[in-house]
Amino acid sequence: MHLSLEKHLLSLIHSGCYINTHEIVSIGNALELDLSFKNRSFLLQNLFIQAHKKEKTVELAIKLIQLCESKKEKMLHLVTEYSLAYPIISTHIDKITRTQQRLNQELILHVNGI
């Protein structure tokens, strides 16, 4: 996976959801990767590097897609509870969907060996 994807995931404006330090470490733990708590940028970079070294890039992409889906579901719930928030939240939902699509594209490229 590419450095630009890491930057994309770190940016709320681009990804549509905030991925916190605990979530990054949790994904690392699920993939049996040792990550210590540090700043988000370093953690995410280390997560990508270790996943690549241990040939767990596919699993990493799947975990990130699942995390995005969970965040999107929470936002959809908020929209149903607070319909006036739709104009704000819908933008983030769209960005999360695009982030998931980008992760799926990276996954396909990795599986195809590109």
C-alpha cells in the first residue's frame, strides 16, 4: 500500500472518519503486529510497514475497511436520530465510502501483484 493511502487515512477531511491511536493499535494487535502507543502518523506508518513485512497487507486492508464500515454505520445511526444533521454527516459518509473504495482498489492491486 502506498504512503498516500496512509496520509489519506490520517486526514478526516479526506477519509471522512477519524481513526484514533487506539483503533490503529487494535488493528495491529488483531494482525499480531507489535505497535506501541505513539503519534497516529507514526503508528499508521509502522502498521503498514509491519503488515507488509509479515505479508498481512490483505488482512490490514480488510480490517481498515471493516473499521470504516463501523464508523459509517454509527454515522448513519446519527442521521436517523438527528435528521437535521444530515447535511453535515452525509458528507462524511460519502468520504468514508470513497475511502472504502480506495482500500478495496489497493486490496485488488495487492492481490493481483501490482
